[in-house]
Amino acid sequence: MATELKRRVISGVVMAAVVLAATWVGGLAFRGLAAAIALLIYFEWSTITRLTERNFTGNLVGWVGIILLSANIAFGDNGMNMPFLGGLAITMLLIVAVGGGTWWLPGGVIYAGLSGISLAAIREGGFPGLAAILFVFAVVWATDILAYFVGRALKGPKLAPRISPGKTWSGAIGGTVSAVIAGSLVGLAVIGVVSPWLAVIALLLSVASQIGDLFESFIKRRFAVKDSSHLIPGHGGVMDRVDGLVFACFAIFLLALAYDASSGHLGLSVGEFLFGL
């Protein structure tokens, strides 16, 4: 086995073990993982977009904000995460609007912060939270794996040739169909029935996941980089690994928030929103 392949396999096994262990344990372990992902995403985003060169002071403020937000995700009051991120985002927007700089600065703060917040929020709530995050994992992994294999087998028209030349419409459709099946199977295991509601949510999350993948490809192409970093041996960076996952998490988290606000079911967890548990 080639050295690079060995590194890729070993790091992949270690990553999977850490993520699945934290997912199973939940609580502080998973919140800590979500906080670490937020910090690493901001590091990679700021490196790719060269925020230190373009706006040193603004990026320093961004780092302080993301560190404080990540600490609150891991150890603080989850109800304060979104207000904190909102205040931080407004601060970064004002810094750029008044003092100049790059709009990639507030974009990075929002992207990294919402990644950590949504991941932590989905896993909250005991068994419903565990079921919810496993549902998201199943949908995203099914999308990634089947989109790759179906796309290679069927080929056909390109999905977004200027952004990611390797992706095809056949792969995107195949990934979405497999995600609906995977999400429905998780729902069957959790609530004992195949739910049309969960099938629709799985479809939406699959589409969001693929948009997230294309979004990261756009950023890398915009700044002429191959990988978001070299933090993970053989795999590139954290953003390379979680691009689709975080967009799917954004989607289900924001859908649950919107339902929560519109229905008056204040404090409803994502697991309760999905499965009615």
C-alpha cells in the first residue's frame, strides 16, 4: 500500500473514531467537537482568503469573537449562541463597511460560527438528538458516496463545470435518491415507520449538502488553492471534509428554528422537530 494511501486510511479511521465516539457520548464531548470544528473552519477560511493580509485588525477581532463563541458552544448557554453570533456578525459588517477591507471577513465569521452552533444544537436532547445527528450523517454520507459512484458510472452533463468540473447531474440525482432512502431507513429505525416527512427533509438536506460542496469548491477556485489546508494527513483540511455536512446542518437547524418561532413550540429540539419524540 502506498505511503499516501496509508496516511489517508489511518487518518480517516482516527477521524471516524473520534467523531462517532463524541456523537455517541454527546454532551460536552460533542459540543467540544463542534466548537473545535468552528475554530478550525475559521482558521482555514482566514488562511484561504488571506484575511490577515487584507484586514489584520478585523481578522484579529474575528478571531477573538470566534474563540469566545466556541467557548460558549462548548461550555456556556446554548440559548446565547445565536444572539452572540448575530452581534458578532453585525460587528464584523460594520468594521468592513466603515473601515474598509474584505467582505470575506464577516462571511468567514458567519460560516464558521453557524457551523459550530448548528452541529451542537442538532445533537442536543438525549436520544432525539442522537437520532437527529445520525439522520444528518446518513443523508450527507449517502449523498457523497452515491453521487461519486453514480456520476462516474453514468457521467452525462456537468452540474457546475466552472466550479467543480467533475460533478454531474447524474451524480447529483443519484446522491439525492440515495439520501432519501438512507434518511427514510434511519426514520424507520427510530420511529418504526417510513415517513414522507423525513423523506422530504432528507431530500432538502441532500440538496443543501451538494450546495455546500459546490460553495467550498467555488472558494478554493476563487483563491486558487487545491485543499483548504493540510491539517488532516491525506485528506486536506477540515473544510474539505465537512463542506456538505455543515450546509446540511445549517438547513435543518434553521428549519427547526423557523418552525419553532412560527408554531410557538419554544425550546423544541431538532430531534423533536424531525421525529416528534
